[in-house]
Amino acid sequence: MTRWMTAVGVLAICVAVAPSLGAQWPSYPTPDVPRKDGKPVLDGPAPRTPEGKPDLSGIWQLGGGGGGGRGRGAGAAAPQTPPDPNAIPNSQFFEVAGRGYALPLQPWAAELKKKRMADNNKDNPDVWCLPIGLMQYHNHPQPRQIVQTKNLTLITYESNYGLRYIYTDGRPAPDNDPQPWWFGYSRGWWEGDELVVETTNFLGDERAGWLDVNGSPYTDALKMTERFRRPTFGTMQIDITIDDKKAYTKPFTVRVNHRLMVDSEMIEFICNENERSTHHIEPPAWTKKPETK
């Protein structure tokens, strides 16, 4: 079982590359990928739909990993350059805006994050095989697959086997007090070559509200705006604005870079299969029944 897990004070990889080292799907070349001498050419223009919009479809992993069929986690690390203080910060799995960026947390939210970290992040939904929140999905080392159609875009996350719906048929935001979702309610539209996605109606309780592994919180007031761009065939860039007045004093924007995986497939990941780690962890408060008098 492939899984990122927090247990007894340590967030560790539980054989994160085991599926790629053991049994795999049969190798099959990804269709419609430009090639030269049999090798994928990923620096050309992005493919387009019949409507003329960039086609975001494909299997994507965090930027810097091995495109071109080199396998999961392969590829040399990008050279490090001094950060531009005026640039949008690159989001990370452990810290939503990267290490060293001071989040504009409301006082109660800052205290909650401290408490979560002091508890060794054991209540992260990932530990309990629950959906881990869109920012953790964006930054997860396991890949995600986008299937883009005219009126609906689907994103399947290999981690925790998550499935997300983005409606692009022009519908408005829900106004009938709908039940909140773990993935929120996502509506998208095109602005030039950018797919803009606005997501609201999040389930923002103590189970769901983790923007990152370290527990930067979000609430049911969260409005997340994502801007998806595919500048080349093999790269995708997503700028995400977090606007949650209950948890943050002002909105902030972060960036996620993804790279196309070719000649590879998603791997089925059933989080609860053979799961034993939580037997050794104190359950979170929301799992316990209230005391009766």
C-alpha cells in the first residue's frame, strides 16, 4: 500500500514507490504525444480542444519529476536559485505557501496550527483515509489525471483515490444552502488560455480543514480560485488564491507546477486496504462519542 502517513510523531513515506518497483500496469505509449527518435518531445505547444482551448487532459505529477517515461520520482532536481521576494510563492506539501512565508493567519487559526503540529499532525485527514483537501492533493507526490470535456472536467487523484468535478457549463454558484463537500463545489470558465476555477461550499470542520500537512486551517468560508495554464505540451502551472475571511486576515496566492507523465498509468490506491497504522495513534476528538450524563 502506497501512503503518506503521520504516526507517533513522524510523517513518513510508507513505501511510497513500492507500486512502481513491484507490479505495474503493462507499458503502453501515451497516444498523441509528439516524439523524436522515439522519445517524447514535451517543450512544444500545448494541445487544443475542438473549441480552440488548451487541453489540460493527461496524467500530471509535481514539477521536476520524470516526464518522458523515466518513471515516478525520476529526474534530476531543478537548480536552486535565490527566491524573488515579489514572486508568487511556490506551494509545498508541508507548508501551503512554502517554508519561510508568513501566512496571514487569524489568531485562533495560528493557535490551531500550533496545536496540530504539537500533536505531530496526527489528525490530518490523510492519516484516517479521508480526502486530504485540494491544496494537499495539488502538492501530493502521487500523480493526478485530468480528463477535460466541453462541459465537465474531472480530476482523479491517485492519493486516497479522490475524484473531483469541475463544471464548465456556465452554471452559477449554488445558492440553496447545499450540503458542503470535501472537495467543495467547483465551477470553471475560460479567460483566454486560462481555465479559471472557483470553488466554494467546502466542508471546513476539524476533519477537513487542512491546507497542508502542518495543518494550516481553512473553514467553510473558503473560496478557492485556481488559474490553470498549460504553457507547453509537458508543463502545467496553477496559481491558487486562498480567500477565507474566518481563518486569514487577507487572501493570498500560491503557485503549483506540474509536469506531464507519459507512457505511464494511474495506480489504484485504496487507502483502507490493509491499513494498520491508526491502531497505534490516539483517535482525534471528532471520532469520539460525546459523554452522556
